[in-house]
Amino acid sequence: MLAARHQPSLVRTALTMTTQAIPLRPAERSRSRAFDYIGLARAHVLAGDLDAADSAAATAIDIAGGVASTRLADRMAELDAELSALGSDPAAQQVRDRLRLFL
């Protein structure tokens, strides 16, 4: 995912790989699953698909609700910062509102 931020041609690869990896993560690995969905949301932001980013962020928040983790909160704050760069875009604001309720 980090590489996709620096090389936009890798965004589709990041989306594909993350989407394929998510079902392979054991259900009991809640924190890791939440990280997966945060990464997916961030990749969707890079791809310009804010509706999909909102869906992935909502799933991450649902999973993270039962997990106490500073690192998860940090990653969600990073996603919020990335969305803030989109200004007043209503779709970006929707995701940010959801993240702020969690944070």
C-alpha cells in the first residue's frame, strides 16, 4: 500500500492483493483484519473510489470496535489526514465523519 502512494500505477495491484488477502485472514485475528480494511480503504482513496473507501472504513471500524489498539487509531487518523487533502468533497467528508466518531 505504501508503494502505491509513491507510484500510482501500483494502486490497482494494491487493491487486488488486499482484496484477495482479506478472506485468508483468520476471523480471530481482529486487529489484523481491521488493519487489512484500513489498508483497503486507503487504496480506494488513492484510486478515487470514495464510496468503496467508506465501506472499507466502516468495516474496519466495526472490527476495531472490540479491539484496544493505539496503532489502529493511528492508522485511522492517517486515513483521516489523507481524506482531508480532498477538501470539502462530500464523499470524503462522509468517511471522515465516520472515522471521527471512532477516534
